Amino acid sequence: MQAFPWWTERQKELIVEVEEFADEHFAAAEKYTWKKEIPWSILKAIAEKGWFGAMISEEYGGCKEELGCTGCCIINEGISRLGTLCFIYGETFFGGAHQLEKFGTEEQKRRWLPDIASGKKFGAICITEPFVGSDAAGVKTEARREGDEYVITGKKRFTTGLGVSDIYMLYAKTSDDPADRAANRHLTGFIVEKGMPGFTVEKLNELCGLDGIYNGYLNLDEVRVPVENRLGNEGDGWNIMLAGLNLERTITSAQTLGGMREAIRFALFHSRRRVQFDRPTISFQVNQFKTADMIMRLNNARLLTYYAAYLIDRGEGGIVGPAIEATCAKLYNALECVKTADDALQIMGGDGYSRFYPVELGYRNAKMAHIGAGTNEVMRMILYRLGVRLMESEFRPPVRIIDNEIGVPLDHLSTKLELEKEKISEKSVLRVLAEDYRANPGLYMAREDLLQRLEGTEEELDEVLLKLEEKKLVALNRNRRGVIALAKATYRGLREANPPEYYRWYPNWAKMEELF
């Protein structure tokens, strides 16, 4: 595992420890996978290392101050070489530990965090329900207050570490008030403990991957949870959930790295020893190119992951964390770990498809990254919405103006370009739209584009645009609220604004006599 220059000396030392640990337990991990058993001995060894305390403060028995999110990711990358046990390790952090650190009372922290840090208790996250997946705000499980208790009724599904875990970070609806729903104040977070009456396993899933790891449905039948198990105030659940998502995505990104490394390792091992047409298969350029792509993906994935972890350790993004960086890491790693496993399997051919090599398991586990901690589609939605908003200054629209000398549009930085403005009138608006046609013939102008070139208010502009629309000199595009958003001159409007010669332009190599 390669260290990054911004890591602390302790984090660099941790690499060596984790690599040696993974090498030592590789065979045992494969055996557990074949037998589909929980790898208790390896989890115990991880606990003895103190690694469950990577993101828990020293005062509660952890080592967050010296390891942090970066250290947690280093450990998760290393142990993800060992198959599926990394899901139990990672799940513990965003299934209780992180939420307790950030939102728990002092009594709650002292009650649970030392046992998590020592590996005595594992955590799990409970968000997804039979009728609720990506729409996490639509949780149907209900919690009603009765004195000093909440009575929780509902179901959760796709809970990883189910049964094995001791504490469950669970979100339930505590209000049906439309105002609370609109303000996302309708959910509350609870720590539900294994063994509480009415809290039972309804069904176990047989999944594509995660061999030997329990994943399934929880049934909550009038489960009485003390008020002392509530995190934050009633109605804080949505904010608590959001605060953990970017950490979850970063840790999940680290879980993909070990599988990618193992895919490359076995593909190289196999292709250097598999002879076809009197040549080792690695000598075929197609396999060399696949290997090159796999190495590229792994290095890029590690950079994205550890940069996001670095920002979390620095406290960037506040309590929510670095949303864009964590989302980029999650999406990229999810996409590329599947491609890497697929390429490795293809290089190995039939042996790759065989369960006698771990690449097949890595291929099945990799697909989980497309779904868990937010689907790829949700990641893209987040990146579009947040990216466009948070990076708006980097994506500011160009101002394309026809250059008088060469007659073609050139881009000008809007912040430095001083344009002569005309007062808003039918003629000036039409003139600006006609000029924009020369620069951007296939585009409409946004209202802000027009106001950049014209002097007046939005109301004055709208009034003129409506008059021009009535005369069929402009075409308008309105948003969902019916507000004018975009405008462009119609063919009639272009003729009204300027003679045909105004719009003509030919490159200097064109022969006029050959044009009609």
C-alpha cells in the first residue's frame, strides 16, 4: 500500500501493520468465505489491534487523534483484501460510532463508545425499508413517545451485520405534521440494542456477494426504546443521517480498494503463468492494456478516497463533511472497482470465473458498491445539484462576442468585460438577441445574459419580451413556475433586427464564385 506525503508518521506506520495483518490472515479469510461463516477470529484480532477505535476519541478508548478517518480508510483498504469482513468493520463506524461521537450525550458516549473501540460491540445502520430506499426521507417506521420510552413499529431491510451487530443506528418517523415533513423535522435517530423485546430478524437475504455476512430484514414490533437511547432532540434524525453519509461514502470507497488490488494481483499472477499459443497471456497487448487500465483506476481511486478522508480529518465541510469529494470518491470507486474486477476476470478466463480463485468473489462483492451507501444514480444527482451550486464560480457562463476583425465569436470573462449597455426597449432587446444569434445560433439567451447587456429591471425586461412574443419576434421558454427563463429571436425577429448581410460569414478559404 502506497503512503501519501500528507499522512502523519503514525498513519504511514499503520500501512505496514495493516499489510502484514492482511497477509497473515489471507488464507483464514478465504476459508471463512468458503464455509460462509462469520470470521470471528479475524474480527477478534482486529479488535486486539485497537483498530475499531480509529475514529473514536481517546477519552472513550479510541485513537481518533492519531488515526482519524485516514487511518480508518487505511485499515479498511487493507482488510478489504480479506473479502467481506470489511463490511462489518466499516459498518460499525457509520452505524453508531460516528453518530455517537457527533451527537451523543456524555452519558451515551461513555455507555457505548468504549465497547465499540475495544471491538466488544459492532454497529449497523438501519435506513432502508421495504418501501423506502434512495428516498431516505420517506421512512415509514414509526416511533411514538410514551412517557420515558419510544415505541417503535416498522421494518428495516438490507441491514448488513444483522444479528452480529450489537447496536443499530435506526431512523424512525416521529411526526406526521406536513410542516415538520417540509422542514425535514419528522425523523428521529435512535440506538436500538440487540435483544430488545420485539426487535427480531424477519428474513436473511441471499445476495450476489457478501458471502458469509448476514444481511436481511429487521422486524420492529412495538419495540420499547428508552428516551436515553435517542440521539439529539426529537426531529434531528434527518440532520444526523446527512452528517454520517459523507463519512459512510468515504469509508465505503476505501472498502473497494483492497478488492481492486487483489484483482490486479491475481490477474498478473495468472497471466504470467498461463501459456497460450506458446506465449504467456500477459505478453498479449490486450492483456497489458487491461492491466494498465486497472492500475490507473486503482491509483485514481486511492487519491480520491484519501483526499476525501484528509478533508474529513481537517473538519472541512463542517459536520456534514466534504460532500463533493466524498461523493466523487464513492461514485468513481464504485464504477471502477467493477470494471477492474471484470478486466481481471477476463484476463484469467475460465479460471477467473471459477470460485477457486478469489477474483470471482471480488467481482460479486464489487457490484455492492453500485448500490450501498447511495446508488450510482443518487451520487450523480448529488454531484449535479451540489456541484453546479458549490462550483458555480468555476462554471460561470462565457460571454461570446463577435470579434470585428475576424468575424467569429470569442469568449470573454464576464467578470472583466465591460459592455456598453442600452436601455431596455423592443429594439435594444431584439438587437441583443440578434447579436447573440451570430455567436450562439443554436442557443437561447438566459434572462441574466440579457440583463448583462441591457440597462433596466427584470420587470421591464419581461414586459418587453412579452410584447415581442405577442408580435412573434421572439420565442420564450418558461420554467415550471411559468417565469420567463430563456429567449431567442425568431426568424421574423432576426429579419426585423438586421438585414441578411449582418448574419453572413465565410472563412477566407471559401471561393465566392462557388457559393450561391
